[in-house]
Amino acid sequence: MFILAAALIVAGVALFVAAPLGIGLVGARAKSDSELQVERYEHERALAVQGLRELEFDREMGKLSDADYDSMHKALEDRALTAMAAVENIRIQTEKAANAKKPVVTSLAQAIRRPMPVPRRIDPIPTLVLHTESPRPPQPSPQQPPSAASKIRFCPECGMRAAADSKFCAQCGIAIRPPAGAIARTE
């Protein structure tokens, strides 16, 4: 019994340790040709960039002449740029192919295609337009005594309300002129 339990434990541990290896082989999906090409070009770009880094290091250490550095740098830079352009072209082609396979779905509003309204002309100075539905009978307005209307005044500078008998604004201190219709009395 003890031997059987030990064998089961050893087999369980072995399966646990080997599980990532099995998933890598069985669980991996097949890659398309474009994915394989992208991986190859990405690897090519990474090698060229690593070569550029090492080339810079060798130049800083004084191992390369300027002529050698220039020729090698140009070759490695072209190699990296070519790989990057190839990856970009593959991705663009993959997107085009994916978009071509997708069915085009348009909404009902897009299918009807109503004509666009003509933009309205905006006046630089706004005007007030009153629309009345029908003439209304005149409403009796509450009559205020003339003295009440003359008692309320406002400061011409700041717009603060001022008392009828005040000569200066309480807010800004400017002189308040009497209303235009008022007659100045001198006695």
C-alpha cells in the first residue's frame, strides 16, 4: 500500500513538472504565414538594433575607426528599417484582408441618407425676432405712481442700485447725476 501511494505521488509530481512542456506543444495554435513572417522580421529588427548598440559601444571604446563605424552603422540601420517596413506592410495587408472579410453593416439612418441641411448664416450682430401667435388683448399694467419710478436709480459706472437722494454711489464713489427729466431747484 505504501509503495502504491509513493508511486502515485511521484507520478503526480512528474505530471505537474512536465505540464508546461505539454501545454506548449499541445496547447499552441497553428500560426498563420503572416504571423510567422512578422516574427521573423521582428527578430531581424531586434538583431539589427542589438548590432547598432554593440557598434556604438565599440566606437566609444575606440575599437573602430570612423570609416568602419559609418559603413557598419549604415548597413545595420538599413537592415533594421527594412525589417520594420516589412512588418508594417504585413500588418496593413492583414488589416485590409480582415476588413474585406467583414460584412458591412449600415444603420437605417445611414441607409436613408437624408440631405444635409444648409448651414445657417450667422449674423455678426444678433437681432431679436419676436414671434407672436395671435394678437393678445392689452393687459392692464399695474400703475406705479410717478414718484416711485423716480426714486430708483442706478450708478452709471458700476450699475449698483442707489437711493433717490444720494449724490454718490455707495459701491464705487462716482457722482450720480440726477435723472434727465428732473429739474434742479436752487433756493
